[in-house]
Amino acid sequence: MLVLPTSPVKATVENPRYMILYGLPKTGKTTIAAMLENNLIIDTEGGSQFIDALAIQARTVDELGEIATSIRNKNTEVGHFYYKHITIDNATRLEEMCLSYAATLYRMTPQGKSYKGTDIRTLPNGSGYFFIRQAVQNVINLFKDLCDEFILIGHTKDININENGEDITKMSLDLVGKLSGIVLGLSDAVGYVYRKGNETHINFSGGSGIISQARAPHLRGKDIVISESDSDGNITTHWDRVYKKEV
């Protein structure tokens, strides 16, 4: 029998289970991800090949499926998540890879069963974008379920919005149409990655034209120094400022 709560329920989750990190190219997003312990990077464009990283390459959605199956089998073998973190790098390339999958999803519908095209974006009235959104979200959900904490890395794009009657430009995740807002809205934390001198920052505070958010209280409204480098190029990271040690 369902029992309705009569008092506030204590929080059971502290660290973000699904985090998005986005920023301009070459700001160190892949580098800091590579320095997160037990983080498998699924590299969709080869950026991890220039650094030491726990990484696997993927160029097609079929390869993503093979990787997911192998991780699932390994999880079953060891009896727990084999990788604590899984990172897909990056979101823009993931969207492109999902075009064929989106077409498959469309062909599974009554109206699309005879579809012979290759680019679903050309469907009338933009109807193909619904299936692209579905395909990308399905892939994200697939990998989210294979680890404790999932990260999606992306690039920035400028979007125009109206705030209090004023048109302003903000930076957001580089995904097409409504997909960016949907992906951002489903995440637990969104951080803008940028460089400042020898430091790499993750901004969860928003403002200054940045769309950021975080459900976790220790991240909400914060601008965190995630790494710094010395004069010899040695990098020190502070992932404990994002993922607090589990008790």
C-alpha cells in the first residue's frame, strides 16, 4: 500500500549523476575528463588520442552500441559498475552520429515505414528533428545506466533569448533546435569550462551570458577551479570539488 510522506524526505543523492560540461574548443575539457579517476571517455572525434586517457574511439552509432554491450557484459561479470564514470566527448558529433539511428526510429513508425532517404533532417515541416532528439536521448540514457555518473562534453553556441523584454545573447550547448534545451534540462549539473591563466574553471554560477545550472548544493552558483598547471606543464586536478567523497 502506498504511504504518502508526512515530513520532508532527506536528500539521498549528493553528486551529479548526469553532468554536462561545455565550452569553447581547446579549453581543456577532454584533458580534465582524462584525469578523472575510472572515467571511460567515449571519444567521437579523436581528441583523447593526444593525451593519456582511459578512452575508446567511436565513429558510428553501431560502434556506440557495441561499446555499450561490452560495458554491460563487464558490469555483469564483475557484479557492479566497471567504470564509475562514463564520458561521451562530444555532443555535437554524437548528434551527427545519431542521424542514421533517427532514420531507423522513423522507419519503425507507420508514416515512415517506406522511407528510403538518408538525411531525416529533410523531412517536411522539420518533423525529422523529433526522431533526432529521441535518438540522441536514447544513446545518452543507454550509457547513463551503465555507470554511477555520466558526463557529456560539448561545444558552445550562441542563442538569442528575451529576458524582461530585452533581447540578449547567451552561450549554450551546441545542439540543433530544441535538443539543446532538452538535454540541458534533464541533466543534474551544467558547467561552462573556460581557461584563466594557468587555471581551468568550471562555472556553475551562470550570469555573464552563460547558461549554467546545478541541482547539487555544493555546485550550485559556484565557479570552481578544476585544474591548474605549473611552469613545466604538469597539471593538477581537483575533481573532489565536483564529486564529493562518498561516505
